[in-house]
Amino acid sequence: MHLHTNGTVRARARLGSDLSAFLKKNDAVFDHSTVDKVRNFEITGDHAYAVVSATFTTKVKDAPQTEKGIWTFAMKKGGQGWRITGWTWTPAVPSK
């Protein structure tokens, strides 16, 4: 599981460096991500929480590679609307 918070410049930099390290390690480039299904969504006042099934797609030597998992978001509503304050990515466990 990967946990990132967007509340600080340091956290945003960590997210970028983690993604860059993952792509470099796998000789890949980011292509896109897709939300497959909303599993849970709750709003309480100016805070929200969402859990979605998603697919993360990269390209390795121009061949698409996908990873399915669960993407969880914490959000806060402010003067500029809803903002993600933290998120996690948990890769799906392959079925046996």
C-alpha cells in the first residue's frame, strides 16, 4: 500500500519521486488511470472519503501494462472546492 498526503510541498514532492522511481525501476512511462467502480463514498460536512476500484496503466517499450487495485481518497472542501488531502493505492491480490 502507498500512502500520500497532499498537505505539504514535501508530500507532493514525495509522490512525484515515488512515481518516478516506480516508472524508472520498471522501464515504463505513465499512460493513464481509470476508475472502474465506486465502492464507497461518504461526505460529512466539509470532509469526504472515497474508495474506488481502479486500473493504473503504464507503457513498457510501447506495450500497455495494467495493474488493478483499490484507490482511496480523503478530501476537504475549501474556498476552491473539493481538494484531495491524502490517498492510498493498494494493488489487487491475484486470485489463486
